Amino acid sequence: MLEIKDLTVKVEDKTVLNKFNLTIEDGQTHVIMGPNGVGKSTLTKVIMADPNYEILSGDILYNGKSILPLATDERARLGIFLAMQNPLEIDGVTNSDFLRTALSSKYQKNVNLYSFIKMLDKAKSDLKMPDEMVHRSVNKGFSGGEKKKNEILQMKMLEPTFIMLDEIDSGVDVDALKIVGDNINTYKSEHPNSSYLIITHYTHLLKYVKPDKVHVVKEGKIVKSGDYELALEIENNGFNFEKIVIGAFDGSDASE
Ligand SMILES: Nc1ncnc2c1ncn2[C@@H]1O[C@H](COP(=O)(O)OP(=O)(O)OP(=O)(O)O)[C@@H](O)[C@H]1O
Ligand SMILES: [Mg+2]
């Protein structure tokens, strides 16, 4: 579904990603871990066409076609979704209006109000979000954990197929983490072809959402790949690479 080939990205004169390679197949869940500032969020923003990041070389293919010529909204319409590490606040636009507009844009026609409200009510109750939250400005004054749940609300409503969750577990309390994990799992089972790129520093979320592959990013590329065990090893030992044998890794056959 998503293929990142030799991607080199610069931001403010600094090369953040350096010949980065990763392939995520339909239905797979990949996890990226790595120290602060190595370019994990940068990767997600580049996939979403954030203009602050300059692609020096390489390509990003989605279902076999380069998405580099496409703008953010066109990529979103293809089904690419990012739950941001720091979700944006949009003052003056209610959550409900935002979602309805986004859905109309996705389907290129006005969505039926009755079915929209029904869907929103269900998503909101699945996430145990209070009613008033959908009538407030998007993320304005939301607590850290509420913002993260709101990202999952957007995912459930917009029904994307390639989903990036950037630290969706940070700032989320234990009960909310279970709700978020359960909702991701339900979404996965209802959308069996959907694929995931989950960025996290911990294994908490991975106890609910089982990864197919776990990758470690350092110095602009994947330096180690494995399965859930690798995430546990990192949680116990940190990024102590003396204990982990590093090989230049292209991310495409991580289980090898
Ligand atoms: N818009 C920007 N302007 C200047 N520097 C940037 C910008 N975006 C990212 N960077 C820099 O690029 C590097 C990678 O940032 P990024 O946010 O991708 O890190 P990360 O791996 O997600 O870290 P964390 O685990 O802390 O979230 C950092 O040194 C960061 O300061
Ligand atoms: Mg980040």
C-alpha cells in the first residue's frame, strides 16, 4: 500500500531523513520507535505534503503511484490520514462542522445530515466522549488526552485506509488508552485492508494493537527492525545500540 523509497528530506538546512526506506503492505501495522528528534514526525508530515519539509530525493508511492505531485487534501482524499503528535486547534470551527466539511470534501458531495449525526453519535459514544465536545471549536481548550481521542474520532468518521498515529498514546490516561486501543482494533477489523504506521515511545498501546513489524529510526533511517519483542527490548534497555546489532536496513523485509 505505501512504499517509501530512498527518501531524503531537509528542513531548515538540516537533513532529517536520509535515504529512508519502508514498505507497508495492505492490512499491516508497523511501529516506529526512536529517540527524540530523529525525524519520526517529519516522516508523517512529509507523507501529508507539509510544505515546511523539502524532499531532496526519493519517492513515496501509494498503491503503486507516486503521491509527490499531490497536495495534502488530494492525499487525504486517497485515504491517507495523520493523527498528529500535537493536534492543531481551530478556533471558531466546531468539531461537528469540521467533520461534516471534511466528509463532504472526501465524497465531493454534501453528506446527509441524518446519517452524519447518527455516525457521529456512534463514534462519540464508542470513544466515551461527552456530547458537548463535538460542538466545541476543534481541539480548542481540549486537554492533552481529549485531543488524542478527538484524532481517533476523526479517523472513525473519515474512514481512511492508510493511518498514521503519531504518539496517539502520549498524555492519555490508562482508561482512555484502552478505549483508544479498542477503537483502533475495532476499526482494523471493520476495515481489514487498512494499514497503520504507529509512532510511539512505549509498549502500552502495543498491548492492545498488535504490530506486524517494529522499526527503530536513527540518523535518518531505519537501523533495526523486528517484531513486538524489539519494542519490549527498547522499553527495557533503551536505545542502547551496543546491545542491538545495527545493520543498514531497508525496512522491506523486517522479519528476516
Ligand atoms: N518545521 C521545522 N523547523 C525547524 N526544524 C524542524 C522542523 N520540523 C522538524 N524539525 C527538526 O527536525 C528534527 C526531527 O524532528 P521530528 O519532529 O521529526 O522528531 P521526532 O523523531 O518526531 O521526535 P519526538 O520523539 O521528540 O517527537 C528535529 O531536530 C526538529 O527540531
Ligand atoms: Mg515526533
